[in-house]
Amino acid sequence: MPYLVALLLHCLPLAMGQYDICKSWVTTDDGPSWEFYACQPKAMRMKDYVTVRVDPAGITCGDPPERFCTHENPYLCSDECDASNPDLAHPPKLMFDTEDEGLATYWQSVTWRRYPEPLLANITLSWNKSIELTDDIVITFEYGRPTIMMLEKSLDNGRTWHPYQYYADDCMEAFSMPARRVRDLSTTSANRVLCTEEYSRWAGSKKEKNVRFEVRDRFAIFAGPDLKNMDNLYTRLESAKGLKDFFTVTDLRMRLLRPALGGTYVQRENLYKYFYAVSNIEVTGRCKCNLHANLCTFREGSLQCECEHNTTGQDCGKCKKNFRSRSWRAGSYLPLPNGSPNACAAAGSAFGTVQRPPSSAALRPRPKPPEPPESIRAAPKSKPGRTAHSAGRRHGKKAASSKISKLIRLKADSGPVAPIEKYEDCECYGHSNRCSYIDFLNVVTCVSCKHNTRGQHCQHCRLGFYRNSSAELDDENVCIECNCNQIGSVHDRCNETGYCECKEGATGPKCDDCLPNYYWRQGCFPNVCDDELLLCQNGGTCYQNQRCLCPAGFKGVLCQQSRCEADRKDCDAAPGARTGLGTLLLGALALQLPGWVDL
Ligand SMILES: *[C@@H]1O[C@H](CO)[C@@H](O)[C@H](O)[C@H]1NC(C)=O
Ligand SMILES: *[C@@H]1O[C@H](CO)[C@@H](O)[C@H](O)[C@H]1NC(C)=O
Ligand SMILES: *[C@@H]1O[C@H](CO)[C@@H](O)[C@H](O)[C@H]1NC(C)=O
Ligand SMILES: *[C@@H]1O[C@H](CO)[C@@H](O)[C@H](O)[C@H]1NC(C)=O
Ligand SMILES: *[C@@H]1O[C@H](CO)[C@@H](O)[C@H](O)[C@H]1NC(C)=O
Ligand SMILES: [Ca+2]
């Protein structure tokens, strides 16, 4: 029966989509145990949890009551906005309500009666929680979309703001920016902030109501048009600098800068038809929990991650008390498909994964037997039963490579070397307050160095960390994690300036970029084709620098070869096939290009 449960739990990730569960009870050769995965909450309708603010004061219509007209019917100004009458009021909350079919409810601004002074309004949405967008932001305007507006975002609860997207019927005139479309962005520009003219044209107020911030189109750059290849997207989110943050927000602000004009110039004699009216703002996303939670709940007025992996905080951004022996890390989408939980570990368990000889682990006093967290880091399919109880033995094995460590270990095992609390010569730069005296070596050495330090005086950084040059040796921040990209780097260590050792084709301090003429696909690979030197021939198109998509009648890596030559029967079927010296020469040329040789 437990086995059945384990089996069911194990199958869940497939049935529910990726990264939906944080742990499952699995049965291995060594008996049942927990297995941990990177996990994230489901996407939700974020408008249900938002606080809204509309600026400036007095921008909402109805106080005093006011008449307005529409572009379709500019001389029949019978509509009225009156804040004191619930049937005629248009308060901000109507941007977030659930509407009955066919009956739009909307926030509405005052009219542009102060023209030519601009009609400006800010709509600020705040969650007091970081959110990762998973779908398009859709803003629905009744009575026409603004001819100029801007979307801004904040990542720090509104302290600082950054442009997210510009919208105008003429980008050059409004923002001195060329008009671009998200669909035309490439893998290297997927997080570019651009100006679009797609959502500002006049098309009749009833016909085109929506203004979008295209999240799906940007995802599609990596995951393909139907977002089928999510693995590629997750890999990119993990490895491309700034990409994850691009889709993360705590606040959004729509700056409405000029209302709909009905497709002509402003008509000064009838300013009652110019105003903003927003019926809905759809924001779909999930709580950012750093891949340490699959639930996010609304408590005491704000969203909170229900943290697993012994993490805590609103975003699971730190380790729980007594689980701080290893520095906190976000979970990772990699390796696919279950990711790495990067769980926090109980005090007294972290040394198994880090230290090299001379191993202070061997000297470490053990007030409590080590708790299971050794198994937390165990990759799926490992045997947690064994790793869990053998932390001590593992140190032993490692230490055996060094004679001295071996001696120390033997000594430690055969008769307890009592840690000497407050030992007078205990010099650990404040990273430990416990030392041990090893009599036959006549040395005093720090034990349980904290803050990612190691060494006799806790004067070195643990492997996988480097020295913070702006911090003193006794600073808590003295060691900085290398954070080498798991795929792009040779190992997780770095040099004194934080540079990781990159695999072929990878570059950047953390090895998370590719050299020119390489493309990223779970690592860097040499381009097969591109727009400059390795051109696809005969009308073929280059697909993500990975391969040429050849028209019928051609084949070869660069479509340089006519099928005709390979098989005479194909010739009739491909009348447009241009064979001959030219193609052959191009093919030969391609063969000599750098990069090609490696294939
Ligand atoms: C809207 O917000 C921006 C900052 O994002 C501010 O500079 C501007 O003054 C605000 N406009 C209004 C009308 O409140
Ligand atoms: C924001 O969230 C934090 C953490 O949950 C909470 O302590 C704080 O009171 C919230 N602030 C507001 C303005 O809701
Ligand atoms: C977290 O701590 C609890 C209590 O010590 C432990 O049972 C659990 O296995 C730990 N592991 C993870 C990954 O959270
Ligand atoms: C380096 O140390 C300084 C001083 O303590 C600290 O402010 C800074 O955050 C540290 N840098 C890193 C990357 O941890
Ligand atoms: C670390 O590596 C980088 C890149 O290889 C190099 O530029 C830098 O000089 C190295 N720093 C040290 C201190 O060796
Ligand atoms: Ca509404």
C-alpha cells in the first residue's frame, strides 16, 4: 500500500505539469524516504489580490457630476458620471470585478476639458509580493484605447520604477523610439523594453479594446509558438542573465498619457468625448517562491509562499532558524525535469558536502546525531537510506586521502577530543567560537567555521566561494558564492575574482553566456547556420542557429545540395532546383569556415 501511494505521488508531476510538487515519498532499494524537488505555485488571477491606486487625486470622474460623449456619437452627450450615485459611479475597483456577460463595468477618468493641458492618469497596482508573470497582461479600455501610454514595473514594492513597455500610435513622435513588435525579438533580445504601435491605433472603440503586454510571445521565443518546448524556456530562465527578473514584478503602473482621439485631431469644440475608461486589468502569474513552495496563500492582506525545503520568508528567501549551516540558495529548474531543491540544511549536516582535508568535520563535536538532511541534496534516484546515516563515514573516506587528517580522525574516533569552549587562543575571525586542541599535533584549530569559511582560523573560503575583496576577514560577508552556471561551467569553483571555469563555447564570469557563433541549448554549441557566414542556401531558413530548414528539393546541412544530384528521379519533382557550379562552390566555401570544422 505505501508503495502504491509512493507510485501515485511519483506520477503526479507528469499529470499536473512541471514543478508542481515539492517532495514525494518514494521507495528505493534501501526503503522508503522523501525525495525533494524544485517546486512552484500554480498561476493565478492576480487581480484578485491587488491593491490599486489612481493618481492624481480628482482624476476619477463624478465629483462633481459630469456629462460625457462618445466618439461614435459625439453630439449626443447624454451619459453621466456621478460618484454619489452607485449606478452612475465609476470607481477604480470596477477594473477588477467579475462582470456579468455583456455588461462592462469600468473606472472612468474626468474628461479632457482642460485641453491643451495633457490628460494624465496613473493606475498603480501593488501586490506587496513578488509575482512571476506567466501570461499576457491585458488591459481593456471601453471607448477607445489611449494614443500614448506607458507600462512601468517595480521589483521592490514601489521604491524604484522601470519602464516595461511603451505604447503609442506614433512611437517616434511620442517617445523618439522606433516601433517594434515583440514577435520580432530574438533569443538575445527577449527581455528588451520596446515601443509598440500595435495597441494604440483607432479601430472603433468597440472593435479593439485591449492593450497587451505580451508575455506569451516572449516565452515563445524559447518555447516555440504553442509553448510546447517549456524545457527550453526553463533552461533559459535559469541561465540567461536577467531573464527571470524581467518577468518578475511587485507592482505595475499604467501611465495614461493621451486618450483615444477617434482617429483624427483633437476637436476643441467637443472635449467631452476624450477620457479614459478601463473595464478590466488581467494579470496572470504565480507567487515567486524561489522554487521552494508549491502553494501561495492570501493571509493578513498579502500573499505568502508556504515554504518547504526548510526555508522561510514571504518569498522563501532565507533558511529557517537552525537550518542555516549552508547558505540559502534558490531552487533551480535544472537539471530537467525535476530541478534541484537546494534545500536548507540543519546545523551539523552541511560539512558532508563541502569540506576538503584538513577536515574540521572530523573534529566536529556531535551533540546530536546528524539529521537526515544529507539526503536532501541527494539527486533523485540516489539511495537516500545509505547517504543519510553515513555522513560520518563519508568524511572518513575523504579524509583518508591525507595522512594527517586520517590521524586526526582516528584520534577523534578513539577517544573524544573535547572541544575547548572559549579556548584562549581561539582565533577564528569571529566565524566560530569553538576550538579544538589536537595534542599530538600541538595545534589549536577552529571548528564549525560559519559564514562559508574554512581553515584552521576560518581564514579561507569554502570551495565554491570566493573572497569578498571589500570585506574584512572578520566580516560575515567575507565569502561570496561562486554561483557558476551548472551547465556552462566545468565545476562549481571559481578564482579569486569570482570567475568560473567555462566549458567550450561558454563565456561570462559565471559561464552563462555563449561566445559569438555559439548558441545556447543546455550548454553552448557551435552555430550550424547564421545570418552572416553560415548562410542557408537555396532559400533555406536558419532555425535558431541549430539547423537549416531546407525547401523541398534541397538537402545538406546548409541546403547546399540539390536532391537531383543525389537521386535523378527527384529532378522532375523539383523544377526550380538550380544545380550547378554556384551551389557546389558555396557548399565548398562553407566547408572551410571556422566552426564548421568542429561539426
Ligand atoms: C505617474 O507616475 C510617475 C512616476 O512613475 C510620476 O513621475 C508622474 O508624476 C505620475 N503622474 C501622475 C499624474 O501622478
Ligand atoms: C507586506 O507584506 C509583509 C510581509 O507579509 C507584511 O509584513 C506587511 O505588513 C505588508 N505591507 C502592507 C502594506 O500590506
Ligand atoms: C527539513 O526539516 C525537517 C525537520 O528536521 C526534516 O524532517 C526534513 O526532512 C527537512 N528537509 C527538507 C528538504 O526540507
Ligand atoms: C562584500 O562585503 C561588503 C562589506 O561587508 C558587503 O556590503 C557586500 O554586500 C559584500 N558583497 C557581496 C557580494 O556579498
Ligand atoms: C580570474 O579569471 C578571469 C577570467 O579568466 C581573469 O580575467 C582574472 O584575472 C582572474 N583573476 C585572478 C585573480 O586570477
Ligand atoms: Ca469591470
